Amino acid sequence: MLSRRAQALKPSPTLAINAKEKLLRAQGLDIAGFGAGEPDFDTPEHIKQAAIDAVNKGFTKYTPVAGIEPLKDAIIEKFKNDNGLTFKREEVIVSCGGKHGLYNLFQALFQEGDEVIILTPYWVSYPPMVELAGAKPVIVDTREEDDYQVTGDLIRKYITSKTKGIVLNYPSNPVGSVYTVENLVQIGRLAVDHNLYIISDEMYEKIVYDGYQHTSIASIDSAFRERTIISNGVSKAYSMTGWRIGYTVGQKEIIAAMSNIQSQSTSNPTSISQYAALAALTGPQDFISMMVGEFQKRRDFLVRELTSIPGVTCYNPRGAFYVFPNFNALLGKRFNERTIDSTAALTELLLEEFHTAVVPGAEFGKEGYLRLSFATSMDVIKKGAERIQKAVASLA
């Protein structure tokens, strides 16, 4: 008999969509895929070469659990240069991707009886990871018409004696929203007043548009920094999703606890990937601006195409590489004998009948929406947008 924990856990919906998309492709179908949350660009050559050099030099053995010191030093330098934050080696841990770091962090911080505030739309893995730690996710809804901003007044209503942390993600997956400095100050003051941890997932900090400048909440006030744990990594900015390197910075006691947990699960991250990540952080950075420029062109086109559909609205993302269009006005319509009563049903229709893969918004805490990744070619985006328009036109 499986544990209750295992029985209650659902697989990642985004990975499930990706798997179904690949299965249909293997059957010869031409699928316009918007599901994958990874850049379609190849990892830069100097990063790949660093991995090859690591292999040739014999850097293929165990490393310290929390990462090699040169990579920790590069991460420290990154935070100093990009965010005006100073850390020591014992305040840094390298993990097998940002998700792994967050899992370790939630295991280290939370337990039965704790509550953790999570803002919608949320990344699909936050609530399950909180639940796997035995704690309760407390969902706070933010709205498209409010620019998906969260204020201190909004969060304050949900804080109880059991609240232990707040999860922030900006730029956001799935919507691409960001928080104003004013609102970050409000959140930080609440955390200080109520002795809460701030988990700040800043994985998409370098993928931003329209002149937006990312501000880490930890950089605003030393009191905020003391209770903030920042999650980041090389996956998105350097197109290194499969290399599985993420990093977390925060209080040394928390990082030490994460390292203990990691030592009993995965041990160290892959040695070769660590040397590749070192090259990413210390080498040329022009790849990022090139990639972001291409993403912006795709964003502009996709938002324009989606908002041309009668009844559909679409928030214009300020960062990341997703759009989160609102299809609520179309729910309840029919396609032949099928009633489209949810975005899950709409997702099935798009995949099965129109060969377009998207992720239903309910998985991100927002029914009535779809998530589309524009980290794919413009050809796929044009084809997929046309198919979505045809699908909507076929509804009665």
C-alpha cells in the first residue's frame, strides 16, 4: 500500500502535458506546443565547452554536497553585481535545479501545523511542495484587473498565528507579472511584523521587457534580507534547463539544514553541470539580451493575436516567457457534442482536435485561463495562434 502522501500527490501538470505532446508527435502528428517552460535556444557554446573541459580534466567525481567553491563564489559575485546583496559561502547552496532547491527549502522550514501564503496565479509546484512538508498552502487570489499586484492589506487578511512564510515569484510563472517596489516594501514590513519567512523565487529575473528593472525584496531593507531566502538558477537565463543547476541563498542556519537534507537525498549536484554553470555566470552575458529580444518579439505577436479573439483578454507580461490569456467568456460553449465547461476541457479540445498543446489555468490556481509558453519558434507561435483562433471560431 502506498503512503497517503504518495496517493495524494499529483504529477506536475506541465510535465504531463509535455509528455502527451511528445507522444502525439511520435505518432506523426504536427503539434504546436506551448507547454514547455524552457527556452528553445541552444545552450551557449562556451558553456558547453566548459562541460567538455570538465570531463576531460577528470572533474567527474563527488563534490561537496552544497556545491563547489568556485561556483559558490560566482553566485556570490552575481548577487553583489546584480542585486547589491552580499553573501558568504555558508549562505549559498547549489542544488539539482531551482525546483530541487525549493523542495529542500520547504522541507527545512515547514512542518505540520504551519501555514504558507501562496499567491495566484502560482507556479504549479508550490502547493504540492508545501503539502509534502506537512504544511498547509493558504491561497491568496490576485487579479488581472489589478495588474496581479499584491498589497500588504491583501495579505494581512490571511495571516494567522500559524503563518510561517510567504512565497513570492516575480517575474511570475505563469503570468509574467512583477511587483512594484512599493508593494514589496509592504510585504517586507508584514513579514518583519509577523516574523515570517519570505521565499523569493527570482528564476526569471533576467528575462524582462519594456525597460523593467528587477528589484529583489532582500535588497530593499536589511530587515527584509534577514528573513528572505532567494531561489534562482541558470536554467532559464542561460537555456540550461536540462543541466539541472539551481541555487539558494539565505541565513546560514537554513542553508545548512538544506544541505543536510540534500546530503540524504541527491548528495551533490552533477559535477560537470556545476562547471558549466560556473562558465555561465562568469562568461559573456550577451546571449541573454539576444534571447530576451527574441522573446519580446514573440510576446508582442502572441498577445496581439490572442487579444484579437472576441471575448479573450490577455495580460501583457513584463517578464518570463509565458502569456496567461483569459478564456472565461467562452466557457459553457459547445464543440459538436462536447461542452467546454472548463479550461481543462478546452485544453483537451485544442490538443485532440486542433493539435495545439497548452496548460489549463486551474493548475495555476486560476480557472478560466490558459498558460502558453512563447519560448518556442515564431513559426510554431503563428501556427498555434491560428489554430486557437479556429478552435474558438468553431465553438457555438
